[in-house]
Amino acid sequence: MREVQEETGFTVSVKKLVHTKFNGDIQYFEVEIESGGPKIQDPDGLIYEISWVSFEMLQELPLTYEEDRDFLSRLLESGWTTA
């Protein structure tokens, strides 16, 4: 996924689609990191940090789209893991 590599520095492969919103205009995927490392390359200035956070930290994290917190929390509560 070129967009991920361009904005984060990671080369990834898509495992599956996990969520869509705005009539499919925004899509969320489960991916596997193949190579690379964190490097912010965001011309729009929307990415401030690249990091893994705990479920507890997610509850306090400032998000561009506040409604994403509910989706991400439900995903984690359903047993989805990053392992």
C-alpha cells in the first residue's frame, strides 16, 4: 500500500478490510508490516507521531476523527490483537 509507505515509512501488505466510513471513501485495513521503520512524511500535517498505544492510552489520545475512538475500542474489545 503505497499511501502507508509514503506517509509512515512502513512497507505493508493488506491482510483484510476491517472498517469503512463515509460511504466507503475512508477504509481501514489490517496490515502486516513487511519492512521499513517509522518516518513521518505527511505533507498535510495530520500525522504527529507514529507509535503503538495501549487500550487505555487510546481512550485519551487526541484523534482527528473522534468517532474513530469508538470503532477502534470495539475492535480491540472484540479480541483483535496486533500479534
